[in-house]
Amino acid sequence: MAICEHLSKADDPAAKTPEGCEECLASGGRWVHLRRCLECGHIGCCDSSPAKHATGHFHETGHPVMQSFEPGESWRWCFVDSQMG
């Protein structure tokens, strides 16, 4: 399967809050794993986390690609095309 256009054009912005999920840090929430938006650098929590802020960020902004922000992981996910890269 060919890589989707969103994954092939994804940027590599600096993390806005490298210490954790932006919304969870502000609200005192907790996360399981972290994801970084490859359009703006937003750090959000994964769908296994109570608040699912990374997916919420996609629905709020339309930014299509996120990447794992976990040490040793580099996989990326396109929300639009439901494709991993």
C-alpha cells in the first residue's frame, strides 16, 4: 500500500510541551502515552488515556498526522486516511 499524502508531507515541529500532554498538564489529568501533532507540535495523550487529547486535537484542528512521542518509538498515524507510516 502506498503511503498517504498526509504522511508523506508531514512536518517535524518541536514539541510545545515536551514534559507531557498539554491539556492534562493544565487540568491535572493523567495520560498513558503521548502523541505529537506533526503540523503544530501539540502534545496530547493517546486513546488509551482517559481524555484522549491527541484525537481531540485532530477533531478540533483538522491536523491530520500525529507521531508517537514515546522514547524509542517513531511511528506516525494519519487520522484522515487511517494509515500508519
